[in-house]
Amino acid sequence: MDEKIILQKVKSHRPSILGSEDFTKYAILIPIIQKDEELHILFEVRSEEMRRQPGEICFPGGKIDAQDKTGQDAALRETKEELGIGDEDISGVFPLDYMVSPFGMIIYAYAGFIHSGASIKPNPSEVGDTFTVPLKHFMETEPQVYSVNFHVQPEEDFPFNLIVGGEDYNWQTRQLDEYFYIYEDKVIWGLTAKILSHFINVVK
């Protein structure tokens, strides 16, 4: 391989997140809706029949499929499927920052408006319930933040003899901040709360 080939390969490469091909990609929508003459954010309560995280509070969304041209397409498709609404019920959709989760996921987040006249009919196989919280509540309430520590545990056959320090190698531990918002009897936490906090910081 000569210099010209290397230059051409590097020139034509489009940077991405290293290893992103091994990540599962999801897209979510933060739905904003007018209610009682003020803006609210709509949340879903996952159906108890769901295999993953039954009963937890989340935003509409799901895995980006091959049929989805973009993350926004996936977020809108999932929102319409889960809330039983149509294209005409959603407008003003724009992207927020995407999140790379330490658990092998990349989440593409969007915010958009659901028309107040939309007839929301949640899909019972995915959504157990929906509720809204005034946007004002989040604008005036800081999330509670708690840390979770992760420790490195190499497998038994790890080749310590190949690294400087061997079994005494000074591994870097990782700390993950978990966000919590509490509204009445609802607890909004995890990735949902972290993405919500980012959205609130953007609109502030």
C-alpha cells in the first residue's frame, strides 16, 4: 500500500464515534403539548407487559430500524405508533444532543410539539399510561443527582503479563450520574431524566 492510497482512504473517511457500529441506536421524542393554557411535557409509563423496564417512565421512542432514513424518522414513527397519532398531529421537531450510553447505546433525542387537539390513543402493548407535567415545573426545579460507581473486574484469563503493572495495574474507575425529577407521585429518572435536563438547559 502506497502513500496515495492511504491519503485517498483517509480523505474519503467520514468521522464517527469509534466502535459505533457495535452500538444499538435509539431515537426518542420529547413531546410538548399545550394544556390548561400552558405548555406541558408528555410522558409515557411503559406497559407492565414490556420485557425491558416495565412500568418505568419514559419518552416515546425506540430502536432505529433499517426502514428509518434518519433518527428523526425513527423518533416520529415510534411516537405515532405508541401514542396512536398521525403526521398532522406533530410539528416543530428539532434535534437535541445525542447521548452515548456506557451500556452500548446511542440515543438520538428530539423535541417537538403535539397539537393540543390530537386524539391520543396509547398502544396498550407498549404504553400502560400517559401523563403530562407543566414545563414550568422543570424550569423551576433542579434534578436530584446521585452517583453510581463502576469498578473494573477483568476476566480470569486476562493477560496481566502483557501490561505494565500487571495485576497491580491502576485501573480507572467510572462514575455515572443518575438524574431524578419528582413530580407528585411520579419519579422520572435515568436516561429520561438526563435527556430532559439537557432539554431544559437548552430552552433556558
